[in-house]
Amino acid sequence: MRIYNPFMPELPEVEVTRLGIAPHLEGRKVSAVKIIDGRLRWPVPANLSKSLPGQTVHAIERRGKYLLLQMDTGYLLIHLGMTGTLRVLPSSDPLKIHDRVTLEFGKFSLRLHDPRKFGAVLWHPKSKGPIEVFALLQKLGVEPFSPEFAGELGADILYQKSRKRSVAVKQFLLAGQAVVGVGNIYCSESLFEAGIHPAKAAGKLTRPQCSRLAEAVRLILKKAIAAGGSSLKDFVNSDGDPGHFMVQTKVYDRKGLPCKVCKSPISQIVQGQRSTYFCTQCQKR
């Protein structure tokens, strides 16, 4: 049995999920769709049970934290919400409580398990235009690994998007309107890597700081994906192993421990009801 189980997944965890399920689904034809309980964050379209069987999954892409299953006549969008999981397992395995939707592929199925119902399964037909026009994707920032964010282009985006913004740079990154995927853990780590205080006003970032920050975002997210994501509770990859990025963090969840660079104790503050970790010496305001 394959299990893809992020807790409050961010970009690295969703990308690990995509990499795990793609080999099993791409090129396969949907044989059936079962909507066990469609009362998710938005109602699951009831007609999927009739419209998807017979369609082939041509590719699985990711936009921000959305998985995009490209099919013959459109895209199936899946968001894991806070506690959603995707499992690829034999179709003969019995359903479990909190299983919400299954896509059948003959002898195996892809099942969305979502205890808190904050996930989503949505449909965008090709007749309504390219997937980029889908309402939930339109306001997302640039992808951190896209050509548009490569090199100094990423610095340009951060610099231009942050002008005249009084919000703290940590909140600016979390909003995802400049660049997507920098979740809470990765914000703390990226800002430490770039030597920027998390409470600094975004509008006061200098051009060199934006350059360092763009490079740090790409580096931290790449490391997190390579480590299989972060396991705060029960995130595991396709082999059942937890994500190991948490053992690599330099500031996150290390309050009071010595900074790995200067040995000063790591500090913790709360921003937007979420914990932020930083080094007062390496990240002067």
C-alpha cells in the first residue's frame, strides 16, 4: 500500500505527493469515480461519477498547493486542506471512515482521506479556457522553481511586489501573492538563510536583500523536497517514511537552542497566530 499523508501540507509536501502518485496514475484510464462524502471545503461536483470514467490521466502537475490531474476534457484539481491524505491502494481494500472520494483505475484506486473536510476536489473543463484562468489559481504568485523566478528575476519580483508594503516580510511571504509555497516552516528558514529579520517591513527590503531572499527560498524549498518534506505529525512518503526536513532546520522549532552559525539562543515570536523562529544576531532588524 502507498500512502501520501501530509499534515497541513505546503509546497514541498504536495510536490512529494505529486512525485509519489504520478508513476501510478499517469497514462492510466479512470474506470470509476465514487463520491462517498462530497461535503468538502467546496462541494465535490456530483457529475464527476459520470464524466470522468473512460478519461485518461495524461499528466499530474502542481500549482501552489493544488494538484492538477490533466485529463481528456479538463483538469481535476485536488487540494489536501489541513489533514487530507492521498492513498494509492488495491481497489479491494475496504473503505475507511473519512474516505471522501475515490478514483478507480481497475485493480487499484486513488483515495482522498480527509477527516476535517478542508480539502477540495474540483473540476475545470477545457471549454472554459486554460487552467490558469481557474478562479482559485489566478491570484497565486509565481512558482519558485519556474523560469520567471530564476536568478535575479526572483529578486525583481520580490522587490517590486514588496514596495510600499508595511506588512512584516514573514507575512508577505506567507501570503503567497509574490511567490507560492513558502509556508510557515520555510519562511523562518528562508529568512534566516537570507539574514533578514522576520518582523522587518516588506517595503523596507533592499534590492540586495530581495536577491538573497529569492535565492534562499529556492534553496530551502529544494532541500525540503529532497528530504521528503517536513513531518510535524504524520507526513510520510510513498514508502511510508516520514519527511526528514525537520532534522535539518536551523531555526524552526529551536527556541532557546544555540544558533548553528553564531551560537546565540534562537528566539520565538508569534506573527499572525503562527510561530516564527529567528536569530537576533544573524537577523538584525
